[in-house]
Amino acid sequence: TLVNVDGAIVPPAEARVSVFDRGFLYGDSVYEVIRTYGGAPFELDHHLARLAHSAERIGLALPWDADRTARELGRTLDAARAAGGDPPSDPGAAPWNVGEWYARVVMTRGAGEIGLDPALAVDPTAVVIVQPLQGPPARAYADGVKVVVVGVRHEAPAVVDPSAKTGAHLNHVLAVREARARGAHEALLLDDRGFVTEGSSSNVFAVLGGRLRTPPLAAGILEGVTRGVVLRIARAEGVAVDETSVRPEDLERAEEVFITSTMREIVPVTRLGERAVGAGRPGPVTERLHRAFRRLAGGAVGV
Ligand code: PLP
């Protein structure tokens, strides 16, 4: 692991930001999680565009522009590779997660006098954390995972725009806490009308009557980079796609359910609470889309 703090690359123990940093005090920050394939960041342009979107939505002036961010990410990846060689591989790891890197880019409004007023922030902070990737194990893809619909509600769009990827994640932390207590891999959050929105760190898809269904962006969800890739792939594969609202009952009667995120790619959901999804095994549409995803993302590195 190496950390780039405002352009200085240091080991984790030396990576410091101020306790007056508003990212720490208020979650007043935006961020991206990016992973590599064959050592190269995947969908980097989309991640950088979303970072700019998130910053714009909360009126945060980013300390680095997109080119600088890409450069600093590249420097930090190079330094991590040089320092550690290839990351160690876990025997249970899925092959496409071996020898790859996780990168978290965090930009905060900076430190200043304590107080909510954003004008108190003087100097925005930029951090890039690079670590060996720890994706879901091969077992998660082969058997599927359990997810639960949690009692914690999704952030209402009128509170914090959920299309902005900000550091204010307390509702997601509490959602994951509830999911773990119920033995689940991921928490699905409902909005205040009872519609399914997204996972704590994933987007959700269902296969209903052979068609792919996912909540629309108008549901006030994060525009997942992986969601975008999956929608592109589905259309190219001739799978009909509906971006329409999803109720918990739709997931219960779906033939297949899966979740997507940068870290997970496409992970089949085979249990929803105490019930099996479909046949209780990863389904054919999920497997087909994941194979197509693998060809796109991993093609260059042959995994
Ligand atoms: N939804 C939320 C709330 C997230 O935090 C994330 C990622 O962490 C996602 C969806 C998936 O987005 P992506 O595919 O860009 O990783």
C-alpha cells in the first residue's frame, strides 16, 4: 500500500491529513474507487468525469484537474509496483482479481476553522490510496451471494444528491452493519416510497421474463460506472433492458438478480433474505453478461 497526499507519495503510516480536515469532520469530500486490469485503470475517463460531477454537485473546487489526477494515480501505481512487486495472491481469489490494484481517490474541501460554512475551508486535500486488489473470492461468482433489503433508508435526493459520490456514507455504514448482522454480503436500500434504489456500494439488476431490469437514474442513485458498462454489454448482447422502478416483490419473483460495482464486476445474488432467488444458482443471463464483461475488461490480460 502506498498513499499520495497532495502529491507526496508515502507509506501508509506516514500518510496524514489534519483533524480539522472537513472530510474527517463532516464527510465534506468526494471520491472514486478505481481498479486495474493488466495494471491499467479501467474506465478511468468515466471515473474522472464522475469525480468532477460529484464535486460540482456539492460546490467543491477540486485541487487537481482530471489530467493531474490521472498523472498522480499513474505515479502512485508505478511507485506501488516498484515498492512491492506483484501483490500477493490469495488462493481463493477469482483469477481476474489476482495481481491487480485498487485505487481510492479522495478529495476533501480541506481544513479550516471548525464550522459548517464551506467558506471556512482554505486548502482542499487530495489523496490517492493504492493497494493490492482484494475483490470477491471465486466462490462468490460460482455460488452467488446473499443480500438483504435493510431497514435503513436510502438518502433522499432532496438531502444529498445521491448521484454525487461523497464521503458522507453513514447511512451506508449502518446498512452494511445491518446486512452483516443478518449474514448478508450486501444491503439493498429502499427509498421512502418502498422502491429498491441500490446497494450500499453497488447497483442492482433483476432478470424478469428474460428482460434485464434496473432502477432508473431518476430513482436518485449513483450512476455506477459498472452499471453503465453492463447496460452497454446487455444491449450489444441483445438482452432487452428496462430502466424502470423495482419493488422488493420484483426481486422476490425474479429469475435472476445480480449486483455490480467496480470491485465486484457482476456478482450473482442467489439469496434474498431467507429466500432463494430463482433456482438458487447463478443464472444464465448473469453468467452471459459476466462472460461478456470479462472479455471487455480482462481481454487484454487474458483472464
Ligand atoms: N452505488 C453506490 C452507493 C456506490 O457506493 C457504488 C460504488 O461503490 C456503486 C453504486 C457502484 O458504482 P461503480 O460501478 O461505479 O463502482
